[in-house]
Amino acid sequence: MKTSSTKILAAITGCCLLFISQVTLSQIKLPQLIKDSMVLQREAKINIWGWASANEKITITFNKKNYTTRTAADGKWNIALPAIKAGGPYNMVISGKNKITLKDILIGDVWFCSGQSNMVHQMNIHDITYAEDIKTANYPRIRQFLVPVANSLEGPKDNLATGSWKPAVGEDVRPFSAVAYFFAKKIYDTYQIPIGIINASVGGTPVEAWTSEEGLKEFPSLQTIIQKNKDTAYVNGLNRRAFIGNTNRPQQITDKGLAEMPKWFETNYSPKGWHTINIPGYWEDQGIKDLNGVVWYRREIDIPAAMTGKQAKVFLGRIVDADILYINGQQVGNTTYMYPQRRYPVPAGLLKPGRNIFVIKVTNNSGKGGFVPDKPYCIFAGTDTIDLKGTWQYKVGEVFVPRGGQGFAGIAAQNQPSALYNAMVAPVTNYTIKGFLWYQGESNTGRAAEYARLQPAQIADWRNKWQQGDIPFLFVQLPNFLDANYIPSESQWAELREAQLKSLSVANTGMVVAIDLGEWNDIHPDNKKDVGERLALAAQKIAYGENLTYSGPLFKSSGKKDNKIIIRFDHTGSGLVTNDGEDPAEFAIAGADKKFVWAKAKIEGDTIIVWNDEIKDPVYVRYAWADNPVQPNLYNKEGLPASPFRTD
């Protein structure tokens, strides 16, 4: 009897499981992009796709019309909706064996925005510079879909892990890419149509990570890496070797600032043996030679009563590499790497009238450590501000002892060829868009010749994957960065800019020159608004067909007359000018020996005449050829800067 009952129970259980399985399989599943509040591309075929059970009938009801298909054997389905004009909001109902209703859908223009950290940088990171823009953001018809950071070495994925569409309203604007937001705002203000931003960006990543395996077919060395990375055992072996190698390395000396009692940041600690040092500045420039390790900074700051009892904010510029800030013994902020600007909120009640103890623990792993000059260092509350620059005390807490040999780092997956394309681009390629915005290049400096081939390959690859023809591809040339050099010199950043410039030979592309928008001491310059608006200007011409000047002067050709070289330009607009009223600067000239010296230059119509009386037989000219040219002052009358170039 028990055996019979058991068989009956097993049969019933099996039927239930089969029924549950069939119900599960029949449920329509949509990609993460197809959601409430999405922006769909106007005046173009709109792809809506997803998954369900095999041969299931799928119906989309949209804008009072029905569209039907059946799923394939693998459960995939796709319906192409006809072109529709800008507007909304609309609802969309997707029906099969279940029903999904999507609400608040807009029809407008969708831009795929990608690159590395300067495209990543959110409005929130620049909340001081753009405080008013954040405060007044009220653009419900501008929306961003933030693609989650992911990578795949195995191959392309068909969906994203998470994501949702957010409007540029109130606090929701903070996670927007600043460049993309100002681009979208300019386009929206001009055309009054909804704008969708799909933001897929990752800091510190090279262009080849964003290009598919097929798109890199002309790069054998990268193809070899891709094939090796598909072998999970190979990748795991490398990472295991790195883990074992690093864990077996000698441990660093304990930081005395944390080992001693009381700890150096505590209020009952009495400093002994501390020395003076200035903030800002690097400690290698102030008598501490070749130190990689931990240096503690300490200073007593007198705070007026008017600044207490309310939340304050501390600006500590930028610090190389990592830092922890303590005020009156309490940790109020920390950053683990060098690039972010340090802006730490101080809780109300922590500051007290009179003497307050500020302690900063700075950790540096290589190169110069300390506080980057020409950045804000202050504390403020209400209308009161106290400058934190000047003389502090310091004491070394730990010295990182050099080790013989090199540690093994394993594989940084996000930097591998095709890895970001597979996980962050491939799942999006079925979504109809207007065009691409691209801001990247910093991670490829040093490989300019390769980049000159890689970027056109990426453009062709993305257009091929989207299957929308030669849709606009707009990109940002690298801005000025690093130390200024007052003599003509070679420059990897200039070479990378030249490689980017060459991509304009690809049809329907546009380049924003940003040689005047950078900062010598910050790879993430604060001015993102001008970058976004210059991208919008390029879009107005290339994507929207406006008759306007959208680019600064670009080198066209050169000729020689006597001891002078005549430079001709495209995109001179209403005429060439300098932005400071001086003669054109940053021109260098050389003979056949390529020994460049500074040149004199003058504007004649739409040309520049360049010469140096010491060079009797000039052959070559360069303009703004430096990491950070001192005075690149050549513009057109529309206010757009000339791109750096060389004729050699």
C-alpha cells in the first residue's frame, strides 16, 4: 500500500513540476532596456524583442495598433514597429500566455554614450561646479539608462543584469553622465524632442575592450588574446598564480600611526617628532626623498562659533594616491585612489568653536605622493570659509620596502579585448538609436599608431552590429593634460590626438576639439558642459542637418613660399582669430632635420603664415604639439579651437 501511494504521489508531483515548468517557460521575458519610461527612436524602425516559450504567439499593442509574431524554436522573438514621430507618453502592452504593460514611453532621439572615465563622470562628481544645474534640473523628457558595469571573456551576452530609465529631474539627474547630460539638454532645448541616453562607460578602459571579436579581425595579436581568454582554465590559472604570488609576498611594515597607542588621529595623542610641510605639494618636492608609503599630516584649525552646529564641507583638492581624513578623532572621509576630487561632508556637531584637530593619512604607492597643487583646499559652512593651505606637520607612518622582482597581476578582465563589448554593448545593439557619443583615449596613449587603426575599426564594428547604416559617430579629442613644456618636444598625448583626428576620414563622423578644456593636474577636468555642448553642435550639423559651423579649424594642407610655410585649414567658419588678441602661438618649425624651434605666425585670410628667420629652408610645422600646450590660441570666429596637428 505504501509503495502504491508513493508512486501516486510521485506521479502527482511530476505533473505539478511539469505544469510549473511549462508556466515558467511561457512567461514573456523582456530585455532590461525594454522597460517603463524608455525612450524609443523616432522616425525609424523600432525593435522590440524578448523571450517566451517556443512557437508562442506574441502580440504588441502600441499606439492603437497590433503587431504579431511567433517565437522561434529557441524562444526568441522580435517585432519591428514602424516609424513614428516624436511624442508621448504612450503605453505598450505585450501579450502572450501572460501580459506585460509598459508605461510612460516617449518617442524621440536615443544616443548611445560610451567611453572611459570622462564619459563616466556623473553630475554628482561635479556638484559644486554644476550645483545650479543640478538644483534646477527639470527635464522629464530627457532620460538616461545607466548600463551596469560588466565584462565577459567568453563571448557576447544577450541581456544586461539590471537597469532602468531615469528622468533628468531633481536628484535623479545626479547619476547622469555630465557630458551626456549637457549634450542632451542642448539638443532638447534646440529641438524640443525627448532625448534618451544609454550610458555604457567604464573608467580606465582601452578602445579594444569596447570592440567585438569580429571588429578586431584585422588585429592578430588581439585575436590571440581573445581566444586564450575564452579558456576558463587558462584565465583561472593566471589569476590563481597572481593570488598565490601576492599572498606569499612579505607583508608591509605596520603603520605606526595605527599601531601606537593612542593612535595618531585620536584627540588624546600628543605629537612628538613631527616636521613641517606645506599643503598643497608633493612630499618628494619638500625634502622627503623617494618615499612610497604612508605619511600623516596634522594641523590645529581654529573654527569660529558661526561655523559650528551645522553641516560643513571640506575640499582637499586631489591626493596621490589614497587618503583618510579625521577631524577631532572621527573619520569623516576617505578615497582609495588618486583621481577623484576630495569633497567630504562634515557632520553637524563635529566642529567646535576654537581648536579643532585635522589629521590626514596619505598613502602613496609609486611616484610623487601628496597633495596636487592648483586645487581648492578649504573648509566651509554657511557663508564662512577657512583656507586649509599652508604649513602642516607631518610624520612618516610606514615605508613600503621595495621587493625584488615584479608581482604578477593576473588578468584585468575589463581591459581585455572585446570584454566590455560582450557584456555592455552587445545586449544593446538591437535597440534603435540616433547615433553614438564617444569620449575615450587616455588608456591608449603610448599606442597612437595602433589607435589610428583601432578607432575606425570600432566605428565600423558598431555600425555593423546596429545595422542602421552610417549613423553619426561623434567623439572627443583628448584635452590638454600634464606638465606644460616651454620648448618644442615630443608628446604621446599629441600623437593620440593626431590618431583621433585621422578617424574623421570615416564618413559621418565628428570630432570635438578640447585642447582648451583640460587641466594640467587632473585627467578628469571639471569642465564637462563645454564638452557636451560642443558634441551637441557637431550633432546639429551631422545628425540634424543644420547649416552651421560645428568644428574648429582643422589642418588641410601646407605650402612653401621663400622661407615661410603657409598653412590652410578646413572649418575656418567666419574666419581665423586668436582668442586673446595676440599673434598665433604654439607654432613650431623645422627644416629637413626635424629640429623644431618656436616660430612666428600671423593670420592672412583663412591661412596661417609660419616662419623663423633662423630656418632658411623650412620643411615642417607643428601646432600645439604637446601634452599640455601653453597657449593654443588659434580659433575660428565662432569660438571653436583649432585641433593640434603636425605636417611631419
